Amino acid sequence: MEFATRSIHAAQPAEGGTGALVAPIFQTSTFEQQAPGIHQGFDYSRTNNPTRARLEAVLAELEGTAHAAVFASGLAAVNAVLQAYLKPGDGIVVPLDVYGGTYRILTRVFGPAGCVVHQVDLSDGDAVARVLTPRTRLVWIESPTNPRLLVYDIAALSRAAHAAGALVVVDNTFATPVFQQPFGLGADLVVHSVTKYLAGHSDLIQGAVLARETDVFEPVKFLQNATGAVPSPFDCWLTLRGLQTLELRVERHAANAEAIAAALERHPLVRRVYFPGLPAHPGHEIARRQMTGFGGMVSFELDGTVEDVVPFVSSRRFFTLGESLGSVKSLVCHPARMTHASIPAAEREALGLSDTLIRLSPGCEHHRDLVTDLTEGLDAVGAGRRKETIVV
Ligand SMILES: Cc1ncc(COP(=O)(O)O)c(C=O)c1O
């Protein structure tokens, strides 16, 4: 079955009993038992819930496995993997540009508890090899990354990690299972901020962990119930609805991103465009190999100052200024003042995060409206600058 067909049909039969084409929302905390411990597979909704179970089955189908557990947020999903696999003295390897929330929980929660965090340039195989030891439990990959959309070689990193006895986790939030299937590339675990493309409509917070093997999944599944960070049946139902259009949406996101990247490249006020689909992007060749599309995100550096960026990002017609990504509605973000503001300026510079870097999450609007909105904004920056020159 092709991906689009799977996202509509797999694990989604009509509801037994009523024949309802759309599964009901099982908004219940508990379930009647026939005798103590005798029930129909559900006893308490923190442990298991039919709406959540259906979502987990669909997500598993889309990532090409049999094991999925959903959580109340992407970070709760990240936490479950870390808690399951990192014990005091264990090591984890993460990319330099790992998602800020993952960096925070590692350095503020797991680091102080005795775990050793190695932040490494994952495109440098020697640097990765230098930090891999018998105590390394996890190699954590994001690809493409935030906000420069760097791409790392999941298959090569998996080989190196496995040779050292470590498990490989891929945060597949930016790529989605439509464009990237990490289990086929060697990953042992996949995490998602479902909040983004999977749910797709900026109306909920949710996360997921998937595993290829039963024994790797079990500790995560245990923590889902034991720590209790589960999403509501209603939020699971919303995600089930969103997933049916996942491929349609991300194909439109990606086509819009491509049109925007091309237009930005041509604009004189744009110093640099980050989009894995551009041949000049450092991860372009790997992306071509390991992805079936280049994703829906674009970032660029404005050739100007922070003072130019603020009015540009604050006054777009179709790009709402806000954190998050992957929604049908376009979003724009200024990492230096928003998502990455807590990183000291010198560190940001070392990471290549310029103060005039702007991150775009094109939605599903028409690409001409989005491109016009952006070029009008850039032209306005240029016009403002010319006026200043005349006044001086
Ligand atoms: C790559 C990535 N992973 C994990 C998360 C955390 O997800 P959530 O915000 O749903 O907790 C985010 C959130 O932005 C993210 O971008």
C-alpha cells in the first residue's frame, strides 16, 4: 500500500458495533470490568485508551514498525527515551544544533543526574568516533535540524553507533515519515513532536516514540504509563484526522518551501538561504539519498541588521510571527530573539546562527501569495535603507 493510502486506511477500519466510518472519541477515564482484572483490553485511560491505541497503530504504520507510544508533548516523548536509556555515567551524543528543549533537558536534568552529554558536529565522522565509548548508550540525530536545516547521514551514523553498542534515535519532526523513514536507515527509535506536521493545524501539543524492536520499545511503553504524560483522547482524535492529509499537506509545504527558497536566492537583500533542496546546501547530496523530499522549512540570512529583521518578521500578511512550525498556516520566527534567545550571542555565532537569520515555516497557502508577501517585505527593508541614505 502506498503512503497516502496507508495514512487513510491502515489501522482505521469502520468502528465495530455501529459501523461509524470515523472512530469515536473514547472520552472516558475508566472501563467496566466483568470480574476483577477481566476486561476488554482497556482498564484505565492512562494505561490505554481506544482512541489513543488507534492513533498509535496508525503512527506505527506510517513509520514502518509495529511499536508506537504517544505522549502529551514532544518533550515528554524525548524524556521517555532519555529516562528509559540514560543512567548515571552513561553517555549520549547529540548534534551541535540539537533542538533547544532536548538540549535543556539533557544539560539541566540528565547532566546533573550524572549523564555525560557530548555535543558534536555529526557531519564529522572522526569527531563522532572520538566520543563513542562503551558507556555511550544513545546517538541522537536530528535531520534536517533547526534552524539551518543541516542534514546528517543517518545510515553512516547508525553504523558507527551500532559498532560502539549504542542505540540510534532520530527526531523525525522536521522530515516527517513522508520524506524520511529512519528505521530503513538503521535507527532504533524515532521521536516526533506530533505538534508540528503530523497534527498539522497548530491546535494541539503532542509527541510520539516509535521503536523497531519490541525489547527496545518496552521500557518506553512502561514509562508512558508509569510517568503518565499521556495525551487526551480528543487530542489523539484530532491527530488521527490530521494524519489523513499528511502527505497532501507536506507535499504542498515542500513545494512552497522550494518556490520561496528560489525567490529568496534571487533577492539582493538575502545573504544566504538554507534549504536542503538547493544544490549549494551542505547537506543536499545526503538529503537526496536519504529523503524523498526536501521538507517544508526554509531559513535565510537577511543582509542587514537586527533592526531590519524586527519590522520584517512582525508585519507579514500571511506569515504569523510565532514559535512552532508545520501548520497549514505559515509561520515566521526570528531565532536569535525567540527560539534561540537563551543561547549566549557568542555561542550563537559559533553555531552559525546569525542575528539576521529568519526561519520560515511555509503553510499550505498558494506559493505566489507567500512569495509576494516575502518579497514585498524585503523590498520595504531596501526602500527604508535608501531613504536613510538620502536623509544622511
Ligand atoms: C525537533 C523538535 N523536537 C522536539 C520538539 C518538542 O516538541 P513539543 O513542543 O511538542 O514538546 C520540538 C519542538 O519545537 C522540535 O522542534
